[in-house]
Amino acid sequence: MKLKTRLLFSGFTFLCFAMLIAGIQERSMRAQEQAMGLNFVPDEPALKYEFLPGPPVNSRGFNERELPLEKPAGIQRVAVIGDSVTHGASVSQPQIYSRVAEDSAHAAGFTRIQTLNFAVYGYDIESIRGLVHARVGKFNPDLVVYGFYINDPIPTEVVDTDHGRPNRHPVWVGTGPRNFSVLHPTVDIWLHNRSAFFRSLEGAAGLRHLAGRGIPEELAWDWFEEELDVMILDLQKMKIPMAAMLIPPHVLVQPDLDVCDERAERQRYCARNLEVIHRAQTIFSARGIPIIDGVAAYRAGGVADLFAHPGDLDHPNAEGQRRLGVAFGAALPGLLP
């Protein structure tokens, strides 16, 4: 066999082998994404990703009961938006504060109130704004309540599809300018929309980029306010009023900030996050948005252990969700038009 023929045969064999490996990796990563119930190519780019239907997620992709798109006569619908705390991470659907609020309102005689939970874990303000634009308005709510959490002013850029082993299967979901590229920006976008395997390569490159950049010391408040204003304008066009529930880390159930820091095992953690809540309060108040005080809601039942899991400072257990829901339910009659 001539040298040229051998080289061509070797090159062809290598190409076939590489395509086989890539195909295996593609099937593996696509299965990983599906196992997590995530779609990373939604029809609304600002969403970044969304849930695939499958219990406990309903047919429309939300951690909520099956509810008709058309609002029943006489019902007052309240759409609840936010991230993983509002989504109900670590608790069952009936224990999520939005559902507790509905039950609480019904017990108080306001039986026409119906809450719908549209929250998705990991969403930042950009995705929440995109969700309102693309999904929420179709359900014709009478009120939208934004469950603000302290990390919402931080853009979500990487999502992990393996919660058990962080950063094992990352997917890049950032939509802003970025200073890295796997191949070429145009090619990257094309492949991102078509290949789960490429999304994993892109995620790994994104993690290296974020590690080199370091953790930002300041929250992106200017970006947050810009996205919030777009969402408010969108709701005004739909003639839907808005309110906000400002939710802190659940360890702030402890009013003594030194003891709170001991529970969090971090210095000045509680004081810093109170500052975030106060900043958010100023932002919403300046826009005339009614506020439900999540700090007061947590503290209303006295000091308690609200950890759903050891070390998880973000997601409250069922009692923490109940406290938020009771405060939310008590506020709803006065917020609805």
C-alpha cells in the first residue's frame, strides 16, 4: 500500500473513530440533560433554559398543578415568579409558600384566589423578565408577585446538570458578552443550539473563564434595575399589577446578627444580606411596587431551625416556606385589584 493511501486510510479511520466517540458523548450528555428535565434551547432566548414536562413539573414546564390556560370565571389569579426558593427546592408542592398562601387566603374566606407558581431554580432577573414576557401573561393573572432572592442581581452563567457532583456536567447559559470562545463565536452559538456534547464543552470553558475572573464583590445592581424596568413596562402593557416579596437567607430568622453569623458559619454574612434586602426594598419602593417583608415573615414565628439540608442557607424547610406563605396569604387580599 502506497504511503499516500495509508495516510488517507489512517485519517479516515481516525475521523470515523472521533465521530463515534462524539456520538457516544452526545447521547450521554443529551440523556444527562433530559434526566435533569432541562431544555437548554427554549424558544425565548432570555429564558436561557426551562423545565421539560414530567412529574412534579406540569405539562407547561412549571412546578405546579395542572391548571387550564384560560382563567375560570370568578377566579383571581396570582402568578408567582422567582428562583429556586420560590420554585420550592427541598419541599413538596403543597409546602411551597405560594400554595400555602392560597390555602391561607382560602381559610380566611378569600376562596376566589388561585396562585400559580412559575418560578424556576437558577433563574436571574433576565430569565424572570423573559418568563413574564413569554409565558406568564398567557394565563391572564390579576397580579404578579416577584419572589426576590438575594442572588437575583447576579447573572446566571453556568447551570450544572448533575446536582450530586457540582461542576461535573456544567452548561453555559450566559447571554451577555463573554471573553472566551470554544471555536468561534458564530460557530459556538450554532453548536450550542444543536449539541448537548458541545454545551458541556462550552460549560467547562465557561467555568474556567469564571474561575479566572474571580467572584465579583459587587452585585450587578444597574443590570438588575434595567431588566426589572423592562419587566415592569411589559406588565404595564398587559395591565397586570405587580408586587414583590423580598426573601432573605432563612438564617435571618435569628435577629441577633452575631448568632445568625454563627449559624451561617460565615462572618458578616447576615449583615451583608440584610443590606441586599434593604437595597432591593429601595429599588422596588422607588417604582411604587408594594412589598411583602420576607425577613419579618421568617421571624414572625420566633427563632427556629429552618434548614432543609445542613449547610444550605438559601432553601428553607417546610416550616420556613410556611412562614413565608402565611405572610404572603395575609397580604394578597390587599394587593389584588
